[in-house]
Amino acid sequence: MSRNCPVCHEPMAQHRRELITVDVCEAHGIWLDKGELEAILQQQSVAESDRVNTARGRPSDERWKWLALGTLWGAG
């Protein structure tokens, strides 16, 4: 479903990145719906964490953190 730019009222293109779709007006830039900026930042944070863990030779799975914490606190 294409939306119109709130400034010029021309149809905007939609670009999808993983689960988030952003609306783009060629003249006025990117328009985000409520919560989309936070979702994009969260995806970026997870991607960065995965990249760092992979570079260190660690699994990028979120469960690794809990396993590590359990081992540190004697639960593992």
C-alpha cells in the first residue's frame, strides 16, 4: 500500500529492511511510522553484537549470554 508524502502529497516508494518497511519521498526523504526508528536501532544493535561475537569466535545466539552468566554465577 503506497502512501503519499505528507509534504508534497506525491506517492512514496516503500523500502523493506528485514521486518521494517520505510516510506521514501524522492524530494523530502524518509518517513517512519511510530516505533520504526526504535525497531531499526534495535536491529542495528543486534547486528553489531552478532558481528562482534563472530569476530571473537563466539556464538551470536542470545542464549550464549545466559549460558555465560550461569557459568559465572555457578549455575552452569
